[in-house]
Amino acid sequence: MARVLLFGPLRDLAGWRERELDPPPSSIAELRRALAAEDARLGEALAGPGVQVSIDQQIVRGDAALSARSEVAFLPPMSGG
């Protein structure tokens, strides 16, 4: 079972923080499509600029494969000084 985590405004928009998916999607792109099919506003937000994706606590760029036990976190854009 893959575990999906949302943080900050993404969590607020979706109305949930954590969800387990079984069967797990095979890639980040497939996961984004599945989440967007359930909630178009969340799908839009996940595709927005600055949203980062972490797989098993490692930031990844672009698409990546997921395993059945992957933990995927979507992180909102960060700002700082």
C-alpha cells in the first residue's frame, strides 16, 4: 500500500493529510492523475509551480516510479529569507 501525504495549503484544500492507496499507482504522474480525477482543484494545485514531491523522504524531480510501499509527500511552495 502506498502512502500519500499532503502538507500546508495542499492538505487544507484536499481536506485530508494522509491517505493509503491500494493498489498503489505505478508513478508520480499516475498518482497526480488519480488525485486530479477525484478533486480537480487539488489536481490543479499539485501541478502548480513550486510544488515539490518527496518519495520516501527524498525530493524527486519530474516523474518517478513508485513501489507498493512508497511514501509520497506533496510539499507546497516554500518561501524564506
